[in-house]
Amino acid sequence: MKKIKVLVLRTAGTNCDYETQVAFELCKAKADRVHVNELIEDKNKIFEYNILALPGGFSYGDDIASGKILANEIKYQLKDTLQKFAINGNPIIGICNGFQVLVKMGLLPDPHTFEQTTTLSHNDSNKFECRWIYLQTQKDSNCLWTKNLPDVINLPIAHGEGKFIPKDKNVLDELNKQSQVVFRYCDRNGNTPQYPLDPNGSIEQIAGICNKKGNIFGLMPHPERYIFSLQHPLKESAKEQFGWGKFIFQNAVDSCL
């Protein structure tokens, strides 16, 4: 069977790279943790891999704004190769800080234009939010990462700047029109949540988006922290021994086979 290779990008301040590596390896992929400087020195190295993951953490201490320095470093050093990798249809995921990086470099929501049209800003609570929340899966989305997930799933969040904000109404309307909204925060029954289940005040409760093709996925919750059912505080099982996060990673690996 073909062995799928995953590049888990890391830099100073990244702290979820090991968990992300384990999640992909649980799905029978080979995952390597690669420092951003290695890609800058050998820009074609990315094409040795099938999948790219930008994990969570506090890259460069979130100086200036969350993910901004890493976003600029990638955009101005690796734009052409990353754009080619993305447009070719390779799966890309950005989790929490990785999501912030994807939108601030402009790879999401449209890798063709590579322009920033959305951001993730300070939570309405003005503090770091860390808890388990519910997510409503948007069934009209063609995101390959969330294929066959149920209407509502449970994942943990941990962020201080997770409020999703589009540049203007036109950007928001386009995201909805093109079915690029993947997850929305909700309550247990899939209804519009109130704080703290709405952890940050995102516009239209948006928790994750994808590009039109569905191969690039950014989300604030942490799927790599719920790959086993025993990681849930109530020991709820998604399917047998696995948590819902495992199936998100498995979808991407399976799409490359």
C-alpha cells in the first residue's frame, strides 16, 4: 500500500507538532516534523510530501499578532512553491495558530489570489479560552477533511485570538455562497450558542473554513487533541476507541491513496 507522507511544519513557539504527528501516524501515514528554515533552504522539499500541516502553538511568541510573523515568513519566502502545492490539490490543514497563519498569509480562503481577506482577532472575552465546545458540520461544504462527519461533534479549543472576521460583507457572502464555511460553533443540539460555548464571538459563529476546492482547511479547535475517546473528559466515544479528530486526519490521508 502507498505510504502517505505528511510534512508537519514547525518553528519557534510551535507546541502542537508532536500531537499532530501522532494523529497522522495513527492514520498510517508517515509524518515528519520539519522546521520552516529547512523549507526556505530547499523550497522543493515540500513536493516530497502529500499533505502539509500547520499545527497549533504560539509561533514566534505571537508577536505583533497571532501567526503574523510566520505568515509573512512563508508568504515572502515560500509563496510560489506553497501556492503550487495548494493549487495542485494537496491537502493542507492549519490548526489554531496554523489557521491564523493560513488566513494572514492569504492562502485561505483563495490560494489563487493569495491575498488576506479574513483574520482571526482577540476573543470578545479579552482572555484566553480553553474548553470543550460543540461544532456544527456544514453539510454543503466540500471540505475533504470533514467528509462523513455527523451534524454535531465535540472538540477542544485553546486560544486567545480566535474571533473570525471577514474583510467585509462581500467576503462573508462569498464564503457562504461557495460553501466554504466548514464548522460553526453551536450548542449540544446544534443551535446558536451563547458564551462560553461561543468562545470568541466569531462572525456567524464560524470556527473553520476551506477553499473552494476543499483541500485547504483551517480551524480554531484542536482535532489532534481528540484522536482517542479517552481524551474526552467524559470519556465519550466518537466511534469505538477513537475521537472525532482521528477521522478528520484519516479523511485527508485516505484522499491521497
